[in-house]
Amino acid sequence: MRTLAATAAGSALLFGLSACGAANESANADDSSDSSLSGTLNGAGASSQQSAVNAWKQGFQTANADVTVNYDAIGSGGGREQFIAGGVSFAGSDAYLDDAEVTSAKERCGSDVVTVPVYVSPVAVVYNLDGVDGLQLSPKTIGAIFAGDVTKWNDETIAADNPDAELPDSTITPVHRGDASGTTENFTAYLDAASGGSWTHGEVEEWPVKGGEAAQQTSGVIQAVSGGQGTIGYADASQAGELSTVSVKVGEEFVAPTPEAAAKVLDAATQVEGRAATDLALEIDRKTEAAGVYPIVLVSYQIACQKYEDAAEAELVKEWLTYVAGTEGQDASAEAAGSAPLSEDFSAKAQAAIDTIS
């Protein structure tokens, strides 16, 4: 994730949107037989959203039989480029528009942009260690393990957070992504912010530390951790399967990577400085000590214009985003993709931004 300063003013802009969110529930309750929507809606962008988008398309097109939604999962950068160029009506992106892209998007739209987080996925620290369940780790210890500085499972730093566990005197094998990865970027962003200096390699897409075991894609990490003993890795929590997952220390408690705990990170986030009230680009507080928040997350956005020259296009985009960010759409993506549904508070903030589209 890009790192930009967030201010109290930005936070005020974000939370000032909440008053307008009541339209969300009525939009989700529409009787599909009464739908008057028609036309084709084209979007492109993040492949991370692909499974969720497929579920959203099915639900939206079932409710609106005369609408076709197309989504080209070409990647976040390609989606932003196509949106700015006017090639698609909306973009999906694992990163918000940077300042230069915002300027270009405003020129394309002739208005502000509407940027709403729609897909939140916890990144779990997964492990395979016989006889040890419910492992608890602090951010500093996680950073030291993946930096290669803590190498034994019975290391005193691990034992301190797991006083009742029988930790073996065996070697830790960290498993990391061997390809450029948004999951790696978000995981290292957390380590960079929260590890207290035990991780010194910054926020990166490609793994920077020699040693351990490299694996391609999420499925490769899961396979490598599952196939080893004393292994530990990081992956989308929805793909963890039968692997054990670490509860991460947040403040004075340890928090498991549940969808609900991941979604709470949005309520603890602040809006990026200098953005329009409809641009919910978020600065994630990776060092939060708020109760019940799981801070290792991937947040993915959908991006649209606030104004369109074609009223029919504007209506399609508005109703699509209303469905996606609403309860029905969020439940559909949670079931299909294991994502964390937006909280009621944040769904209302997103709907307030969407309601301005015309």
C-alpha cells in the first residue's frame, strides 16, 4: 500500500459521510422483478477481486435481468490505466489512486472520483507444528522470524507469548512468496510499521530476505507449509484450509484472523490527506491497538467517476456499487471469496459516497 500522511481533517472528512447511508438497505431490498435497469457495464482491474466480482455479477444480473456486467481482471495498474483513459466505467484496484492519477482521473471524469473499499481480506500467518495449537505471536516476533533472526520454535520470544505451549527445540522454516505479490506487499507493510524494528527490509512486493522456502502464488505457500513440519508462512486467510493460524498481538490482546476482525481495520483507518469526501482512500493503521482489530489485511477498492456524461451509465455504476458495497453484495463475496464484509458503519460511509454519483 502506498503510504501517505493522514490527518485529523482527513478523518473528519471520512466520518462526515456517514449521515447519507440509509439508501443502502432499500437498494438491496429492491424486488428484481421491478428492475428497470438495462445496458452493459464494463470494468477492469484487480485479479484479487475476481472471485468476488463473479459472485457480485451473478447477484446483480439476477436482480437486473437486462444488465450485463463485464470485468477484465488485468491487474490493479491496468484497471486504473483503463479507467483514467475512459476505456471502462469503473476500476478495481488493490491500491488507491496516487496524487498524479487522481489529477488525471478528475480530468477524465470532469468531476471528483468515487473510491470505495469493497473487498477486505485478512492475511493469515499460517503454520504447521505438531502438538502446538493456538499459537500467539507479537509483531516484533513475527518480524524476527521472517527476517531470519528467530530460528528455533522454543526461542524465548515465542515462549513468552505462549507460556502453556510445549514448544519443540526444532528449526523454524519460513515460507514466502517467490513471485511479486500484493499479499507480500501488505504483509511487509505490516511488518515495516508494527515490528518495532525487527523487520528492516521495508514494504516490498518481492521477498527481500535470503533463506527460507519460496513458493509461487498463494496455493504454493499453502502447499509448502502443509507439506513441511515446523513451517510458517503468510497467505489469504480464506485459503488457509486445515492449517493453524497465528493470533497476532494487538495492544494487550491476541486477535485471530477472522473476517469480522479484519473488517474493523476500516473503522480504525483514516482518509488520506487532501482527498475529496467521496474518495475513501485509506491510510491503514497497522500499529492500531484498538480492541478486536486484526491489522494484517488486504484492502481492495472500486473506483468510479462522481459524474458521467451519460445518465444511463451513471445509473448503472451507482446501482452496481450500491449492490457491491451493500449487505447482499458483501455477503455474496464473503461466501464466494472468504472476504471480510464491511462493517455497518463503514458500509454507510461507502454508500454516502456512492449516492453522489450522477
